[in-house]
Amino acid sequence: MQIQPAIINIFEKAVRKAGKKLSRDFGEIENLQIQSKNIGDFVTNADLNTERILLDTLQYYYPKSTYISEEKGKIDGNDEIIVIDPIDGTTNFIHGIPMIGIVVSKIVDNEITDGVIFNPITNEFFWASKGKGAWCNNKRLRVSKRDILADSVIGIGIPHANRTYENYLDEIEQITTKCSGLRRMGAAAIDLAYVASGKLDAFWERNLNLWDVSSGVLLVREAGGKVTEPSGNSWNLLSKDILASNFNLHKIIQENLTKSNFTLDQD
């Protein structure tokens, strides 16, 4: 068992404290105050309460850090950045679907060094620190070893409302006709944690934000996986699109996604 670094202990303290309240609110839709930022893009009083608990705890230990949070935005501080997503999967949360994640990560010199994803409903605590592997509830994580797309289950994000983009159905067709199945969890953080766990063999999605994926990117890398943009370009902190998988499948999936775009560009 890997001993958790001190920063992971602090992150765990924050997310478990926030998760205790969140798990009580889960399924109690009549008690939620729901606002719609856009079609299918919600914020609830549970998001705001979770964010407040996280910030209160984290700022006690790291008062000088810069914070980037989905709901509150940016709080300027020093060069150490802490990224927060109070609930990744708010729509799931509202509908009583237990695929949600509380996400906290740290970035130093444009590199993700530490990250956690906590699902308080399933009590899965995922964590990773650079060079120390990826873990869930004290179990070491490894990406899958599958190398045949036909044997693989792939996670996706299906866009909706104004998040749809040209060719997304063609991308899906390129993959779904060649794999064992697609899964849409509704929370990118959980998708990436499941890639790191070997439960999903790969995951791709477009139009994401840093707080959706920061901890998941580190988890996949520390579990022996590969993360790029779907085009094959290197993933960076400004990237909006992501492809994560084991090294065996990565190029195969990337080529199929690129093929979809290439074919349509010729029409």
C-alpha cells in the first residue's frame, strides 16, 4: 500500500467533508435549488455548498494558492494552482444517478502534480501524485491491457444542446461499429478514473474544461495510460478535447476518429 502524500491527505479531508453533506442531499431533489445555466447545464445549491466546504478547508491549509473553481471562477494567489470541480456530473446528481465526482487537483509550473476524484455515493476515492502511481481506496490502479478494439469498451461524452459539434455522430459510428460497446457516464472525471482502473479501455470527449479532467489526466498517466487530444496532438492545460486509453489502443482509436473527420472534410 502506497502511503498518501500529505497534500493528498488534505485533499481527501476536504472532499470527504464535502461528500458527507453531498451524499445526504443525493436523491432529495425536492430540497435542491436548481438553476439552469443552459440546456442540460445546471447548478444547484449542492454545487455551491460543496464548493464552499472545499474552499474553506483547502484555503485553511493553502491560503496563498491560486484557486480555479467551476462555479466561483478564479481566486488569484501565488503560482501554485488548485483546481476544483464541486460536482462533476450535476445532471446525474439531480436525477439520482450515482455517477458523480468531487474533483481537486494541484498544478505547478503548468504540470498536474496531484489530484483526487471522490464519488461520495459509491465511496470511491481515487488519487494520484506524480511518480507515486494511481490508487482507489488503497488499491493500485492499472489501465487495461486490451489491444483489440473489438474486445474493448469505450467511454464517450455525447454532446447536447449548444455543445454539439460537426461530425460527432460520425465519430461515434467509427468507434461503435468496431468495439464491444460504448458507455456514457455523464461525468468526465469518472470516465477517466475508470480508464485508469481498467474498467474502460479508453475515453474521448470534446469541449471539456480543466476542472473536468485535471485529476483524471494524472490518474490515467500514473496508471500507465496515454492522454492526448483526439487528433493525436499533445494534451495540455488549455486543451478542450481529450482521448485517454492504454498504449495498445490509443493509436487505433485516434486514427478512427481522425478518419471520421478526414472523410467528412472531403465531402
